[in-house]
Amino acid sequence: MLQKSKYENSRFFRARLYAFAVYLMLLLAGGQMAYHTITDDVERQVKQNISNIIEHMDSIFRQVDEAGTYINHYTHLPCTTLRRMMMIRTLAIPSGLSMDLKLPNGYCSSIDGFSLMPIHPESDRNLYVAKGYIQSKALIYSTGSITTELSEHYFLDQIDIRPYFMHFQIGIGQLVLTMPNEHANLLKGMTIASENYPYSISVDYDIGLMLKDLYDELLITALFLLFFPLVVSYQFYKFMTLPRFLAREIRHGIRAGQFKAYVQPIFAQDGSLAGGEVLVRWHHPKKGIISPYEFIGLVEQGQLAARLSTSLFAQVTRQLKPYAHLVRHVMHLSFNLSAQQLFDRTIVYDCVRFISNINNDNIKLVLELTEREQVTKEERIFEMYNELYAAGVRFSIDDFGTGHSSLIYLQMFEVDYIKIDKQFIDLIGQDPISNNIVNNLLDLSQRLEIPTVAEGIEQVTQLQYLKEHGVDYYQGYLFSKPIPLEQFISEWVINPQPAQLPISIAP
């Protein structure tokens, strides 16, 4: 083999040098891109998290302001009436604990009624932290003649946000509220103040953890840019558009019939079947059965709620229709309805087709209005509601008291049922404060004179407690988990069996 000349060697050396330079540029460019991507993403994430926190906290203070405006219109009424009004308003406010009103001759509170002294410490500020009447440390918010005690724990829960290298704080005056600090070497981050109320949200970063994460991302990006630049671009594209890809998969799953209707039975006070709630499970070909809690948010983000609802209506109609004539006692079948579906006439068509095809007055169709989204009062919503109600559809408020829209729904619609959410059922028997919360919620439901459904019952003690407090209907794993639609039809329509309940719930 001929030996290369010095020139040839120099050309090869230069080529290797250029190649190495390109390698360094790719590595540096990849590292710089990763660094800017991560820091920009962290900043966007922090801004979004802070904005979400402020928006939620502002909404609570606005509700307190609205409650104060409302109650101030009735200061001429006796304290016993005002106390009941304040109690209802306090329960409707997330984190609300107690409220008192300054009168010419004393004070009226939602807890003790009339007294000569206020139940909350007074201050020249309208938002401060002090010893509350319910909690040893609470947020006290004064607006006009009304002072409201808000749970400090609730607000701290709102700032307990991951990723773990972020540490959020609430600033009220000179006081800073935060969760216990497990971080070291914190770097001061941004602070954003509420434009409407006297508090701010700030964030600090754990610089050690943040740099470690940045180093890992830079190293991975450099390796991928070196060996698989096209793959890296494609993976980055997938990462940036992950919700879109998931929505496409869900859309395909609906078309392929992977979303199956399930039913969880609901029982009346005498132990008889009152009906069932139609739920959904995703029978994924690779991942198995997926709970709706994992995909329902993506369904709504992808504007697929109406399409999924239509699929469930079609399944229930197709499988129940041949046996509908066997139902000789009133049975309610409820479907969940998101706020976005109130603007889509598809739900009207689905309901009318269901009632027409089932053709049995004993099978009552109920739509459960969920509270995951804020609903607004618009004329077309009223028109759809009136059309549905005239067709025989009835309405229930799902997860009552946990979301945005309970009071709005009560004001807008003639509601036929109220569902008490599982998170309140889980409070039963925990401690006196939890019991008071549940008692007040059940008392509010009874005062509204609307039949109540308790969901998520898992213990006999919970059932006994709800029975003693006059709850009308019962649902939960204590009686039955959600079962496939065909099993529900077989066990409760074709061959109905007496309910095997853990205790008698007859009055």
C-alpha cells in the first residue's frame, strides 16, 4: 500500500479537524438549545402556575365580596336569619370557614349567631393572618362590615406545586406563607402580585437540583443531536405536541369502539335499585383498561366530549333497547355532561334519540352536570335546557360543592338531584371539623329540598351516617363497583335480583 504524502495527511487531518469542529458546534448548539428550552419552559411554567394560583385565589376573594354585597342587602333581618344566610354563603366558598357581620348593636356570626364581640380579630388591613375561630391560624379577609375566615391550609395546598426544585410562597403584607421548606441553596425567582387583592405569589429555585436537571437534559440532547438529529427533531416535535397526539389516539379509540360503557348501580332508601350512572372505561389494545380520570381531561381539551357522549348513548341504546320492556319500575340512568356540551346541540339529539328508541316511561334519563369547567349564563344554554326538559330529561349536579358552578347551576336550572362528592363522604368520622363540614353540606342540601345522591360510599359507617342524615340515594363500592353495561342489563334488567346490601337502609 502506498504511503500517503504529507499533503494528503494534512488534508485528512484538516477534514478530521473540521468534523470535530462540526461535532463541537452541534454539541454546543444542542446544549444551548436545551438550556434555553429548559429555562424558558421553567419560566413559562412558573408564570402559568402563579397565574393559575392568583386566578383561583382571586376568585375566592371575589366570592367573599359577592357574599358580602348580598348579605349587606339584608342587614335589617334578624340575626338568626342572617346567620343562616352567612352559613350557606360560607359553605359555598372554597376554604370558607366562618363569617361575621358587624351590626349597629353588636355582631352576628355564622357560627354563634348574635354576640357583643366579633369572633375574628380586627385589623386596619382587609387581608391578614391571625388566629381564626375555626382554625388556630387562618386568613382573615374583611370587606366592609363583613369579616370572613378562610382556611390557611387550603391556600397552602394551592402552592404545593411540582416540579420539586420550585418553592412557592404567598406574601401578605410583611408575612410570608409557605409549605415546609425541604430545599437548600434557594435562588430567588420571580414575584407576581395580584392586581385585585393585597397579596403576591413568589417562587424560589433549588439551584443544585435545577442545574442537575439542566445538565442531564443537555447531555441527552447532545447525544441525540450527534447520532440521531432527525430522530431528535421528531421526538422534540412529539414532545411539544403531546396533547394533540393523545387527542388523535382518543379520537381513533372512539371510532374503533375502544371506549366501553360501564354502569354503577344506585340504590334507594328501601334497598331497591333506583338506577345507575353510566361511566366509561378505555379498553386500550396495548395498555389494558384505562380509568377515565387519566383521559377525561384530554377528551375535553381535544373537544371530544360530545363524540364520546354520543358513543355511550349509542351503546346503551343498542344494548338496552331489546330488554327495555322488562323494566316495570322507575329506573334512572344518568350520563355525565360537561360544560362545553351545553353549547353543542349534539346532546339534544342524543337524548331525544335515546328516549325515543328506549320507549319506556319507567326509564328516566338524567344528565349529571359536572363542575370541571366554569359555566356561564347564556341564552342558548337556557334554550337547550328547556328543550331537554320538555323531552323528559332530568338534571343532577355532580360533585356538588367541589367545583366552579354549583350555585350557578342552581340559579339557572330546575335541578332534580344533587350528588354529594366522594371527598365529602371520606370526611365522615375523621374528626369534629370534618363532621361539621359534612353536616353543613347535608344540611344545605336538605334546605334546598332537592333529593340527594351520595357517591363513593365504601364503608358501612359512612352508609349508616348518611342514612341517619336523610340522604335519599346511595352509590359506591360498598354496594357495587362500576360494571360493564351488558352485566348491568343481565343482573338488573333481564334477571333482577334483590340487592345484597351490607346493612338495611330502609327508613
